[in-house]
Amino acid sequence: MKLLSLNEINNLKFAKQHFQDCYLVSSIGALSKSMYGRRTLFENIVHTDKGYRIRFNNIDGRKEDFFATHEEMDKLIYMDKYMNPIPIAIPHNPVIKALEVAMNKLLEKYPSKKPFICRFPSCNEKFEFNKPSNFLEMFTGKKPIKLNEGGIRLNLKSKKENAEKIFEEIKRNPNCSFVAGTSIGLNKGLSDNHCYTVDRVNKNNTIELFDHRFLETITLTYEQAINKLKFLVGYFNQELK
């Protein structure tokens, strides 16, 4: 087996999301931004002669490996609802694709690892639609910070003080791994039910989110973030040690 290269890890910061798995792509992008997050990626994803080995550190309290062969990755094709292949302008990141194959295998074996609410949207692949906290805990073995991910509140207004504390800590120490998510209908300038990697918090109290679907950075003030975002999920670096 062979470790991923530093270039492969760095490329995950800007990996293109093709499938309906923003939770996965943004979570991996977030892990690539912190020291211990990158260590987790190096340890959990390795090259094999036939493809990749993906390790999940907490599936019902156990570590378990899933293998994604190049053949299986080639068969994972982005399609429309009629199962017609959709041409893609930007190649699929192979590490992300290996993770998607592994998640399909994980959910085939452990279907309960896809939360009930995530089973309602129509999708072509089992790994599409999930919660970032669910994926991150299985992958890293560490429980992430979760602010308002569940429940019926559609934004962070009721959690304003806690959200601002997280923003301020990220500003002081950008060596961290956080995902931000939206709900439905309140997000002018953002996509509904979508996850973003928190790229940075600036000194002028603005937050930069990276959108892996459109490969663009979106800047929000604290007030805009609290009004438009539903949740924050992730880790400060030491929590991944």
C-alpha cells in the first residue's frame, strides 16, 4: 500500500462535487485544511495495487476497511434521473470517487448509517444525501461539534452567541475543519440544503465558504451567516488528535 501524496491531499480542498453528496465532499475538503485532519486523511485513505483502501474509524464502535477498485470507480458514472450519463467538464477527483464507492459499500452493509430523513430525496446512488456529522464521526472516529444540525430551526439566529464564538475561534486559529450547511428557502445567494467548507474567518468579521458544487468562494458577514446558515459541524484541530 502507498500513502496519498501531499498534492493529492491539497487537491481535496478544491475537489469538484458531481453527485448529490455535498456532505462528503465538503467534509473531506474541511479535513484537508487542518493538521490533524490531513493526518486522518493520510491514515484512512491509501493506494492499493487495484485502487484504494478507505478506513472508517467508528462504525458501531469498530474500525472497518472498504476497498474501491479502479474498475468499481470507472463504473460509478454521474447520471440524470433517467439514468443517462451526464457529461462532465471537470474530471472527477479520484480520491473523492473512491470514498463514494466505499460509502456505497458501507451503506449496503449498514443501511442504518444513512439517517431516515436523508432517505426521502430521490437519488441514483446510496451514498447521496447524508449528514456531515454522521460521515465525519464514522470516518474520523471523533464526535464533531454540532451546532443546530438537527431540529426544525432553519437558521442560526437562536444559536447566535454560540455561532459567533465558533467564528471567533476559527479567526484566531484557522487550523480547523468545519462544514456549514443551509436549510430551505432563506438563503438568497446560497443553495438550499447544501453544505460548504468553511474556508476562513477574516479580521473584518466576514466568513468565506467554499462551494464544491460550483467551485467558488462565497463571503458572508457574521449577520448574513447567522441569518442564512442552518448549522455548523466540525472540529478544532486538537479535537482530531
